[in-house]
Amino acid sequence: MQIEALKILFAQSGLKFTNQRYVVYKAMVAARDHPSAETVWRRVREEAPAISLDTVYRTLAALEARGLVTRVPAGGDEARFDGDVTAHHHVVCLRCGAISDFTMTGATLTDLPPTVAAWGRVRDAQVLVRGICHKCLGPNDNTQPN
Amino acid sequence: MQIEALKILFAQSGLKFTNQRYVVYKAMVAARDHPSAETVWRRVREEAPAISLDTVYRTLAALEARGLVTRVPAGGDEARFDGDVTAHHHVVCLRCGAISDFTMTGATLTDLPPTVAAWGRVRDAQVLVRGICHKCLGPNDNTQPN
DNA sequence: TTTAATGCAAACGCTTTGCATCTGG
DNA sequence: CCAGATGCAAAGCGTTTGCATTAAA
């Protein structure tokens, strides 16, 4: 994405365009691993060494409030963010915390039962799968899931 | 549920049967609001006034590890637990934190795409809907979702 | 120039943990 | 008896916040 397009996007969202926000958003769009705030921080410090961790937190919160990033309901101890705001689902490894995307039909906003619409205003819907990934299981693993 | 049946259930799970665990589990099965540890604590203190908050945390963790309760991936600041371990889905209010159940077809374990099975060992799958509930919206509310 | 964003450091709140004591099996 | 559970208090850790400074518009 062009930097000029980002300036326009930020302006439309009522956000000042700062270099900190630029590198954070760029890192979020590029990331495929649903990074935590601290992970984002480590990455962007290569490009903006003076950025503070609180600014990363504040930036992610600002982007989330504008719908430019999403928080993944992964359930670990640290919040995980997603730069892909298109509809998709998540698998979470309860052991290592890895998060992967997957797609499937039949579980998007339009598939929800009318009871959900009656409940209030829906922002997003996703399938959340929890388990243990293959890397954590190892070859021919037979241990219990926890 | 009979108290004798609970003793058997706990024994099968390798858990000693204590009054603290008894009241916590009973409260979890009775609850419909997916309470936090502190909410559970407030409730069980009526029946077991000496119980400590850490014991509630430890008990919920032990029950979760045995699959007797579930953690709801609600995303708020405090962990929310569910005494209903049958397959169902959740709607979460981003404003007040209320969590409701709903059911729908097409999004259970058996409906997941093969890519998920290839990913590892799946423990559970649910649809997670986020939005603002009617109580928080109020009558004829037109504010933005956040 | 005016309003918002940043960095720093301290505070905050939920959760976990070490340890001595107690208790279920 | 003895391994495991509990209560207490303190620590841990991710996240938030107050405030002075800096920078975008």
C-alpha cells in the first residue's frame, strides 16, 4: 500500500499521520501471525527505534476502534491483533499460542440465527477453534490435550 | 445433581472432594451468565464464607483442565467461565461484557474444513459473535458500536 | 497555533505462586 | 499417614494512565 493512501486512510479515520502509526499499521498488515503488542513493538523498532511500547498499545487501540485492526479472541495472557479485517476464522494452539486463519462457509454474519440479530448490534462473527497444533504435538503424539 | 454423583465425578477426574470445590462446581453448573472468578467467589461465599479467591481460581483451573468447565474466549479483562460444556456458541457485548449463549447448525466440530483437522488436535469449536447488546444500545440508539 | 500524539515512569487489576497449615482418602 | 488442597500474602505481568514534551494539521 502506498504511503499517500495511508495518509488518506488515517485522515478519514480522524487519526493524525505519525511515523509511529505508520510503522505499526504497516507491520500489522504485513503480519500473518496475529502478533501481540510486544511482538509488534520488537518489529517496528527496527524502523523506528525510539518508539515506546505504550505508543504501540495506544496505536493498536486507536486502530481497533476505527476497525483497521482486530483483536483476536485467543484467550492467552497477552492480547493478539490481526491486520486482516476481512471475515475469516481462527484456530488457536492452547500450548504455544500460535494462531492460524482458516475459512469456511456457513458461519458468517449472514448465517447467524435471528436470535443473534435480536440480541443487539453485531460487529463481527467468527469461528474460534481451540486445540493443540501439530508442532506442539510432535510426531505420533498421544498425550492429553493439556 | 446428587452430591454422591459429584463425589464420583471428582474421583474419576482425580480431584479430591472438598467443600470448596463442591460449592464452586455447583455454582458453575447453576450459572447462566458465564461468571468471572470473582463473581463465582462472591456467590459461593454465601455457602462457604471462608473460601479464598485463590482457591476459586485454582478450582476453576482444575475443573477446566478436566473438561468440567470451559473458559469463554470473551476478550475482556477478566476470564469468564462456563459450566455448560455441551457444544454451543457465544455472543459477547463489548460494552457491558454480558455473554449469552446461542445455537446454530453448520459450525460444530464436524463441520470444520479438513485444513483444521490437519492443523492438529481440536479441543473445541464455537462461533464467537461480538457486538453491543440491546440493553447497552438503549431504545432507538444510533451511536457507533464503540 | 491549537489539538492531538508520544515517551517516560508509575500505577493498576487480574491472576499466579511460595509457604505453612490443614484435610480428604 | 501422606499427597494434595487451602488460605494468606506477596509477587508477577500485561496493560493503562498522568504528565510534560513534541509534532501534526
